[in-house]
Amino acid sequence: MNDPYKCGPVEILLVEDNPGDVRLTMEAFKEGKIYHNLRVAGDGEEALAQLRREGAHAEHPLPDLILLDLNLPKKNGSEVLHAIKRDEALKRIPVVILTTSAAEQDVVKAYDLHANCYITKPVDLDQFITIIKSIESFWLTVVKLPVGI
Amino acid sequence: MPEELQKRSISQQLSHRLLPVAASIGLLIALLFPATYYWLEHRTLRHTANIYAQILAEEVEELVFNEPDLWKYQTYKYIEILQDFKTVNEITEMALQDEKGKEITELSQTTANAGKWWNWNAPVESWPITYNNRQVGKVILKVSERTVFVKSAVILSVSLVIGIGLALLAYRFPLRVVWKVEGELDKTIDKLSRSNTELEQFAYIASHDLQEPLRMVSSYVKLLARRYQEQLGPEADEYIGFAVDGASRMQTLINDLLTYSRVNTRGKELARIDSGRVLRDVVQNLKLAIEEQGAEITHDTLPTVTADYSQLGQLFQNLIGNAIKFHGDAPPRVHITAEKQGDECFFSVRDNGIGISAEHYERIFQIFQRLHTRTEYPGSGIGLAVCKKIIERHGGRIWLTSTEGSGTTFYFTLAA
């Protein structure tokens, strides 16, 4: 853990509409070593509602890491990314784009909107699990995250 | 974007060339008729003048007959005759000359029409005055060309109008035909562009949307294996193996179809490129396979050709990759040659692999056709189909010769 005073689980927000992919990600995180709490938002609007702690989400802490898919119903991933990085309270949270698209224009657009990194979901399960583990390892152990959001 | 067809430039080129031609034709016709008319009428007028001169000469000869020596001095007698002739409208000038060719000025007659500008080319005719078979003088007579000029001018105006009309016709008519053809061509181009876009969209949908359900199948079957390995029994591995293998093959098929369709939809304009450089890049790409199999790639000097750089790369990579993959007992030896003949370059890729039996020569270029099982040699059977499509796009030909057990040589042509 980055912060020696924080002893709760690492909060991760997964914004993904495909339940199959959600479950896969959860299973992949289970194989990792880090004590975490994975919350899921099924679309862009729900994601922003959670982040802004609206309504039912008022008690939830802010996530330490956001995994964001680009293909979302209602608000798409780029709009959510833009909203997060524009918001004073939210812009420090690292956003990892985790999506199926490998298209050049999507990558460029994501970085333009200040995504912290862009990952294309591999087709093979083993590779996917390896990548999730590297995300964990990199963003949650190697990297220093901003304290006290 | 496949080779852009030029819209409208044919008619532009044509109109530039056609204009002077049409103008010349028009001008020619415009001038031809009045010129011909003038020439004919001028001849007729000369003939008329000739006759007048002849008649005048005869009348003068009557008087000469009376006074053969002194006729030149008896001016008053001739004035009468000449006055008569003066009433003839066409006559403008009359003169009599003596036997020495000197004009008898007292007898010279001119009418009001003499010396007008339209008479610059007016016929001048003469007729000898004879007495006792001896020429004692000459009658000179000029006639007016006024009516001829007027009529020629009228004909010139009419034929100018006709000439301009014909010129316009000669200009517009072929252009109309070309425009119509170009219109059809433009419509076809638009249809093809739309069709191309549709194909590209379809290919994108195929690659993108088909892969997600595949991913689910493949991932969850594998997850099953990971989580419930022990609990499922020994056959489970086999079942899972087949399921996962099926999914990943489907994946490869989709990607291959995409590659195949993109030969045309993502093809770039053909340009002059160094095929030697393409080969060097391909050998670099295949470094791993070359090292693994201990393969040796040799080549002659390769020429400049007209091609799409990356597609030529795909072509070389498929052919050389195959040569390495389908090797016999000996390590693969691949040799590439090129020969320029006229405006074509003949390439050959020769290997010492397992060879192909002649009965399969046609089949192997078909999409997804394989000659071996997947356990013997991997691959989906699209490499040669892509090669063929690339060569067709470049307007060339591809074929092979082979001996089973010793090797195969692939040949293809490209524009020099």
C-alpha cells in the first residue's frame, strides 16, 4: 500500500457495461495479491453519479484507481474521462482506459483527454489476467498515488 | 483509397484540342462557298467582257474598213459606237489602241463605275481590230465586278453563319458524347466508392463485433479450466481444448478475412519503389522464423517497380514465410530473382521445401484452401489468396512450378 496510514482495501472503480467482461475482470483481480474492493458502474452516468457521491453513493469513498471502458451506453467513455479530468475533486484519480478498441484515433483521443494510460483488452484470457496483474502491480504498488483526495 | 479515377479531365483535354479544329473547319466552310462563287462568276464575267470586246472590235472594224489609214483620226465616228456601248451596265472602261499599242486617248471612255474599289480585280479583256488579216489596233474593255462582289458578300455572310453553326456542332457534339460517357463513369465511380465504404464498414463490424462474443466463449472456457481443473475429470481438458481451439481459430479466420478484404479497400496508390528495400524489411520481419529454422534467404539485385510498398511486403512475407514453413528435411534455402522484360518485371521465389503436386496448383490460391492438416502445418490457408489478390490489384500474374519432394518456385509479374 502507498499510504502507511490507510489500512482499508484499495478502492477500484470499474466502468464497464458488459457483465461478462466485468466478471472476468473481477476474477482476474482475485488472482492478484492486493486487498481491494472493486465497485462497478454499468454506464457513464452511473459512474459519474458514484464519483460525485450522489444519492445512494454518498457514503462511498472515492476510488484510488478507475478502469474505464470506452464503449458505454448513455454517456460514452470519452465523455466520462473528460468529465473526470475537468472536475477539481476527481482529476487526480488515475484513469486506466481498458477497452477492446485498438484504433489509433481512440488512443489519441484518450491521451488528449488526459487518460493516464490506454490498454487494449487482449483476446486471450491468460494474457488478460497478466495485464490485470500488471495494472495492479504498477498502479497500486510501484506508482505513488496522490494522498487524501 | 483505391486508384482515383480522373473525373472530367478527358472532356477538358478534348475541348482544348477540339476548339481549334472546329474553328478551322468552320472558317474553311465559311470561306469555301463565297470563294468558289466568286471564282466562277469572275470567269463568267471575263467571258462576258470578252464577248463585248469582240462585238466592239467588229463594229470598229466596219469603220476601219471605210478608212483603213486614217481611222485613228476620225474620232467622232467612233464616239457614237462607244456611247452606245457605254449604256451597257457592266462596262466601265473602253479604250482603243493603234497598231503600235499606243492608246488613242480621244476615244477612251469611262463610266461612273470605273475605278471603284470593288473593281480592283475586274476583268480586262481585249480584242484585236483587223483589216486585211493584219492587226491594226486593239480594243480594251473593262467590266464591273460590283454585282459579283455584292453576291459574294451575301454568300460570305450566309456561309459564315453556317460555318459558325457547323463549328459549334463539331465542337459540342463530340463533347456531348464524352460528357455523357463521363457522366456514366462518374456514376459508376460513385457506386464503387459507396460499395467500397460498405465493404469496409462490414469488415470493421465483422472484426469488431464478432470478436466480443468469441472472447467471452474463449475466456470463460479457459476460466473454467483454471478454476475447476481438478473437479471436472480427465476428459474435461480435451473438451476445453477443443472449445478454446475453435474459438481462437475463429479469431484467426476473422482477422484473415479482414486482411483479404483490405487488399483493395486499404490499398494505396501504386508508386515507384525499390523492391530490394521491401525484401530487406521483410527478411527483418521474418528474422525469428529464419533463425529458428536455420533458413538462408538469398537474392539477385532487385529492381525498381511500380507497386504499393506495404502490399509488396505482404506478398514477399507470405511467399518467403511459406517457403520457410513448408520445409523438408534440409534447412530452408530461399532464392529470389527478378528480370525485366519490356515494361514488366518477372520475379521468382524458389525454395527447397516439400513441393506441391500439380493437381493442386489452382486450388492453393483459393481462400482458406489448405493442403495439410493443422497439426502438420499451422496456418489458415489465406496467404496465397492474399498474394493473388495483391498481384491482381497490381495488374500482374502469379503462377508456380513445383516438384514434390524437391521444392517450389513461385513466379509473379509487376509493372516495371
